[in-house]
Amino acid sequence: MRLSLSLSLCLLFTPIVLSAASRNPADYPLRIHIFGHSQTTFYHARSVDESKGEGRANLFESGEARGVDFNYACSDKLKSSFGYETYPAKWKKPGRELIVLLPVFGKSNAYWTCNLETDVKGFAYYGARNGGMNSEPVESFKTWMVKHDYDPEHGKDVPTKPEPSPAEAQPSAPSQQ
């Protein structure tokens, strides 16, 4: 009797365990930079029950950045990326739905997942100096990435300042002594 009960419980919970998204960053080959989003958070007994919203991001895939507009319904509040920070991601349904691995703030090596319904664009987003958003062709953003040695898919998470060319390195006015 106990064996059949145990076996029944195992069979009952196996699909739940198998459908759960991995929380190992190595299983998420893509990177996503979330610029901004709007959200509504629903609470139950003073605890977050669900957050729903929409936003804009750049998805880094195959060495290129593409703009993404997204909608989501997650179990926790979604946070925008800080600076050049990116989050690990992988396709659940290529081109339509991403699973993003987000850190549990205040806990090292702890993660939760959120599914984003996506609309992948033919351009990349970038933040303007005035705080707004602009877009540019994927090729132009790729040129900037190469020039600044920036490739979050391969661990190059912070852009570098490019070396000045010889013409730029020469002073524009003679030094006075």
C-alpha cells in the first residue's frame, strides 16, 4: 500500500519537476538588458503575489543586440538592469517567449525565473544622454560593441574606452613651457 502511494505521488509530481525552469546560469546562453518597464503589483496578505507589466530591452544573441518589446506576468517584481548589467535568458518559444533568470536580491547565487512574451525588433535600443530612449540599426550597435570590446554573452560585461587613434592622441595646441 505504501509503495503504491509513494509511486503514485512520484508520478503525480514528476511533470511539475520536469517543467520547472532550471536555475543554473550556464543553461541560459542569451543575455538581456532591461531598460525600463511599467508594472502593476498584486499583493495577497501583504506579500507580492504577482507583477504584470511591459517594457523594452536589448537581447544579446549570436553576438548582436536586438531591441525587444515585452509583456510579462511574474511571481515577483521585475527590476530594470543597472548600468550595463544583463540577465541570463533562453528561448522558451524562439522569437516569441523568453525565460529570464533574475537574481534574488540580497541572496548570493539564488535566482527566480520570469517569462517574457516578446516582440523582437530589427534594431537595437540605446539610452540617450537626456534619459530618453533611441534606436539604431543592429549593425551600428555591433560596431559600437566591437569598438568598446563589449559582449555580455561572453563575459565582457563592461564596455572599455577605446584606444585613441594616433591623430586623436596628438595634442591640438603646442604645450607652453
